Amino acid sequence: MLRDEKQYIESLRDGRVVYYRGDKVKDVTTHRALRAAVNHASLVYKWQADDDKRGLTVYKDPENGDVSSFFKIPRSSDDLIERFNLIYQTTRFGRGTFNIIKAIGSDAIFALMLVTRRIDSATGSKYAERVTRFYKNVIKNDPAIAVAQTDVKGDRLLRPSEQPDPDMYVRIVERRKDGIVVRGAKAHTTQGPVSNEIIVLPTRAMTEKDADYAVAFAVQANAPGLKMISKPERAAEAAMNDEWFVTGKENVETESITIFDDVFVPWDRVFLAGEWQFAGSLAVMFPTYHRFTAISYRAGIADMFIGLGKLLAEYNGVDDKSHIRRDVVELIKYKEMLRSTAISSAMMADLDTETGIVIPNKVLTNVGKLIANESYMDVVKHLVDIAGGLAATLPASSDFNNPEEKVYLEKYLIGKKGTNAVERARIISTVKEIISSFGALYTAAMLHAEGSIEASVLELYRSYDYKDSKKLAMYASGISEKL
């Protein structure tokens, strides 16, 4: 059953343990900074009841009725293209901020559906049945879901079982008749503090000695022993002091260090428990879906950059200058390359015949993700080049509200004749927010989120089918007479 935004917000008042800047948070929904993350996540639930957006965010399942579109299992290329459009458009609806609260959870569920079927076939386990039951519970209760995959890792040169402190990767410390007990910590859990469920996945391939670390499960956000230490929400805090920083007030996502301090997980919510041979498969399958999600939402962010750049070029009266045209075209190129790789990845998806689920094309997905990572800083450069120095030195919105200052600011911050100085300043203010209070987040996230540059390089190198390319090279060299 679909929830509304009030039901979602109320569900977060459940005694969860969250810390923010050294203090234990009594209620994330009313916290001065974290409520911005709540507001952003709640939009997904709001859109489900919006007549104009319901057609995008809700689909009618033949067995279960109305279900969130994020949880629709992709069984064709068309389904993946619909998913691209869902993520792209909801990013635009969120003022250029990706809304991860159901997207990442569904990425994980699809990966679990595929990999657990293979584990069951090889070992006789019943993990796939558990994933199916969990999925049915998800589409029935419509929860917000976070995913914790990246372990804190300790010494990066050592495997999980080789760490001086064995808790540097999440591991099973006890097996009981009714479930397992896990200990460790995960980093970068986006929207964990404002989620209902957290799906935990392995972060890497394992050896037999690492078997206790080969673990996947789902746990409720208020589970005993689960603690989340949120990052400082500088964008939300900055927005408290400037009314023009709209995104920071309403469209922020938070990340946490998620600590599993001997957390009990019932067997029905355990999806991998020691089958180390399959940890790597799960660690790779999830990013395949999540990188498809990445190039979809990043195309939405790029669309906002295009709009900001073109408007500022027009307000500044320089939209006919060759170097500004090049700046704008670079923004267009970035967006359309991401959009093209996402759609191509969907059209050339691979069908898993055992489950009937389609998988985004790994090569095209990782090509798009690599472009998104490697080119982001250049995109910012082009946007700032258009905006000019005021992106750093623009006075605050409160200065425009002071009658004594307003008359000067409206006179001297005018752009091209016939434009509005306040509108120009607000657009510049949005660029300023992106590169200042959002700057660290955007820079690190656009380079590392959903996998680093090196992760995409490794996946491309090992996934690419070199057979025809090598045949052509042999033919071109005259070594072979056949192509």
C-alpha cells in the first residue's frame, strides 16, 4: 500500500539512534539540519499522490495494485528506459538533487534477486525465497530504503580477515538458531538516518578466510545496536542564513557512518551468510544497477547546469560570444552523453533467463559512469566561467531585503538591458550554493559515489568483449585472412 508523506515522516519517530555534531538526535524530523533530508525524501511520497506526477511515480502491479514505480522489476529494455525517465525526472523535480530513498534500495533488491538465485542453484540454500518475501513486504509497506555497502576498510592493503582490528569490515560474530549477530561499520550510507530499512551488502570479493565477512541482510533503522553518525549538513546549515539557498532547505541528502554494534538479524532477513564465493558477484551486480541509476540522475543534474548557464549567458548579455557558446555546449555534451549511455545501456540490456530480469549493459553503463566522474570538474569550470566572479562574491539575500542596500544592488547588479537584477542575482546565488555549501559534497560524490573512477575502469577492462576487436586487429595486420 502506498504511503503518503505524513505517514513516511511519522514512521521516522521510532527511537532510532542518530548523532549529529556530537549530540544524540531526539527526532530527525524536527532536527534543524536533518529535517532538510527528511523533506527531500518525503517528496517521493508526495509525488505519489500528485495527479501530475502519479503517472510517473506509481505503477499498477497485476497482483498487488498500486506500487511505487521505483520497485518495478525491470523485465525488458522498455522497463529500464522507464526507470531512467523516473530517476531523471524526479531529480529535476527535486531541484537537481537526486532522490535516492527508493532508487538505491530497489537497485539492491534487483541485484539480490539475481545473485541469490545463483547461490541457491549452487548450494541448495533458500536465499532467493527470503529476498522474494522481503520484496513483497517492501511493495506492501512502501518503506524508505538505504543501502550500506562500503566498509570502513581500515588498512586498504589488507583483506578483511587480515585486519589488525577484525571489525573493519562488517562480519558475522555469532550464529543462532533464529538468526545472526553482526558487528562492524559501513561508511557513506546515504539517507540512512531518514530511512526505514537498511540493506547491507558486501563491498568486495572474499576468500575462504573472509567467510564471516561475506554477509548480506536487511535491518530496520531502529534495530537495537544500530547507530548512525551523520555528516555535518553544511548545505542545510548555510541555507538557514540565506533565504535564496532554497535547495539547502528542502533538497538535501545526508550520509552516515553506520555502526553495527552486535546487531541481531533474523534468518528471514539474511541473504548471504558465509558463501564467500558469491560475495564478489553481489558486490558487482549492485553497482551495475546503481551506476545505471547514477548516469540517469546525473543527466538530471546536468540539465539544471545547462539551464543555469544559458540563463546567465542571456542575463549577462554574452550568449552570442564564442567562448560562452562553447561553455554552454560543453554542458549540453555532458548531459546528452549521460542520457545516451543510459538509454543505450537499457536498449542493449542483458536478460537473465533464470529470473526474467534484465540487467543494464555493463560496458555502456560504466562508460557513462566514467564520463560522469571524469568530466564533472570541467562541467563546473564551464558553469563558473559563464557565471563570473559574482558566483563567489555575491552579497546575501538579506542585503537585497534591506531598503538601504536594495536600491544600489538593483542598480549595479543589473545585467543586459531589460533584465531583472534580483532574478539574475538569484540564479547566481544558485550557482554559488552549488560550488560553496554543496561544493564538497558534489565534488566528492560526483567523483566517488556509485563507485570511483578506478572502479569503472576495472569493470570496463574486465567486462569488455575483446573477441571481435582482436579479430579485426589480426585481419588488419595480415596475420589472419578472416574477419
